[in-house]
Amino acid sequence: MPVLKSINPFNPSRIINYPQVSDMNLALQVGRSHNAFAKYQHTSFKKRAKLMKCVSAILRERSREFGEAITSEMGKPVGEAEAEVRKCAWVCDFYAEHAEGFLKAKHIETEADESMVIYEPLGPVLAVMPWNFPFWQVFRFAAPALMAGNTVLLKHASNVQGCAGMIESIFSEAGYEEGIFQNLAIGSDRVASVIANEYVRAVTLTGSEQAGVAVATEAGRHLKKCVLELGGNNAFVVLNDANQDLTLNLAIPARMQNGGQSCIAAKRFILESWIAVDFVPRLISMVEELVVGDPMEATTQVGPLVSVKQAKEVEGQVAESIRMGAKLLLGGKRLGPFYEPTVLAGITPGMPVFDEEVFGPVFAIMETDSPQQALEFSNQSRFGLGVQLFTQSESSMALFVKGAREGAVFINAMVKSDPRLPFGGTKRSGYGRELSEEGIKEFVNIKTVWIG
């Protein structure tokens, strides 16, 4: 059986091989999850919260250690990686403090003597997670799922198995009993067999469109609840009346978070023509100043992409867009897994940098004549994860709030995930929600009780 390989993007000679679990042991792991649920579902919210608070404390105390593990496996600057770990602690604290209130029984007035809605855990839930945020993607699902009383089976991306093992050890160290949180060391070709297992009650996936289709197909075949958080092609819309300094200072992190390898990163920059005259040269100057280098260095702002393959994919998308008429203003070169921060102008629908999700440090700029046209271009995407709008006009704000076909609209701010707010998309960005009250209710049985 092929091993799972973790290859350091900055130093590809550093390779760690992780053996896959056998079919027999995989079945035993799923069985342990089922058996653990039989007891864990009856634990009090107080006990669950105590355990989750222990997880949060471990994350905060060892954020540097875990951040370095993230950086060594997928290449993001270590400062960003540490911030990711601290955000995981936040989501753990959030659900430890709010889960009981979110899942409190609701009493409904009917002609019954008593009628109510109660929320009960489902059982083992399979989480298929990606490499780009190796800790955050896991914890933003696991914290609400565990606080709701479910058990978790993690199938992490093959190239971040070191992180996956660390996460499993964190829950064990925090005091969770055997079987409540388990890492499944398997490749993607074995996910279908886990979904099919009678003990698995639901599945969630964060990843590509293709992976989402495959998982949703299997979940549907076996009639299992499924939540999908897939790709994004978010627009960053700047109208003529925007606060230009604020907008520029947010444009860099909005696009460059995680080297551009983020589903919620700004990817299409749609500018009204008047503001574009000053905005674009200033943006280029700021991009030129970004420090590219060793992601373990504190001063590095842009590290390598996750792999040479990923860098080549971005290189191809940019090259094809230039062939179709886009103008290269900055960057455009690849060196191994590094891809230069790049600025393109004159993009149009039909180009890869407009139609596709570009998972790398590419600013793709187009101009527009009006807020209405900007909205039309923003909506002209098969994705629907989020849009960020910069304007001082209340009418333009209302136009986008009502008209944007997205899971989120952020005004004068960059799109981000926040435990207090639901997160998810429309169209090819998936369905279902994570985080907030909506997220914890995705994996519970919403039970009606009627007493005559």
C-alpha cells in the first residue's frame, strides 16, 4: 500500500513517509468511534466544555511548535502559521462557551400539553480536510462537532500527516477518551469505503470541486448528511468613492494570505475606472515590497507554494490569460515551488484568471464603468463563497447586499471566517454552513417532541 508523503516545500529533500493504516485497522478505528459515541453522547456540556478548554490551552501554549509543523509541511510563513493555531484556540473557546446555549431545547406553543425541538448528536462524523490550513480547517469543524456530542474521524490531506498526528495527540493529551477523535492515515482512494461504513453518520469536506463531487456522490449513495466547503473566486470590488488607503492596506492580505492559497482569498479585483488610475500603481508598489523567502524566517511575507505542481498550475493559468490578452504589470515568473507575486490588468471573462480559482499570489485586475456592472462581473462566476466591496455609498452597499449571489458580503473589510458568524458558499462553492450556531446544528438530529 502506498505511503503518505510529507515533503517540505522549501526544502524538498526533507521527506517523511507515513504508512497507511491497513483495511482491518481502519475498520477497527471506525468501530472505536462508534463505541466511544455510545458513552460520549451522554456527557454533560460542562464536561465537554472542560475538555475543549484544555485543547485551547494546549494550542496556545505550543503555538510556535505547531506553527513550525504547519510551515514545514505546506510552506506558509511561520507567523501566519502561528496565527492559525491561535485562531484554532479561539474557536475551541467559542464553542466551549456557547454550545450549550446553541443546542438548548426550544419549547413551541401548540395545542399539545408540551411540544419542543431538541438537538441530539448523530454519531461518528467523517471530516475530509485539505492542506492549506492544516489546523484551522480541522478545528473549525471538530470543536462544534465534539461539543454537540459527536465523535470525529479525520481523513487529512496526505501531505500534512504530521499535522494530522499532532492534532490527534492534542485531543488525547487534553483528556478525550480513546475513539472520540481519531486520525485515519489513508489516501483519498479509501474515503468511499469509510463513508459506506454503517457506523459513519455524516461527512464534511473542505477541498476542491472535484473532491466535493466525489464525496457528495458517495454520501448521497449511502443517504448520509454532507456539508461541502469548496473553492472560491472572490471578487474584491473597489468603487470610485472608496477610502483608497484603507482599501490598499486590505488588498495585500486579502490576496496574499497563505500565499494566495485560500478559498476566501480575493482573486478578481474589479475597479471602477476613475479610482483604478491611482489604485493600480500604488498596489504594484506595495506588492513589489513583499519579502519572499524562507517561510521559517520571521521577516518572510511570501513563502513557496505547497508544491512545484501547484506553482506550475498557477504559471499555466497566468500564461494562458496573457495569451488571451491580459497585460502583465509585475511578476509572472516561477522558480521551483516559488511563484512571484504577480499583477495582471485587462482581464476579461473567459480567461483562466477570471473564470477559475487561482491558488497563488496573482492579482487579476479589471475595470468597470458602474457599481451595477461591477456587481454583474462579481456574480459572473461558477463560485459563490464571498465578495468584498469598498465604497462609502449606502446605495451601492444595498445593491451588493441584496444582489450578490454569495455566501458572504463584506463591506469595507476583507472576507474572513469568524467563529461568531456562519461560513459557507453557494453554487460550486458548496453547501451547508460551518461556524456560529448554524454550524453546530449541521451535525445534530433536530428532533420534534410532542406530548399530548
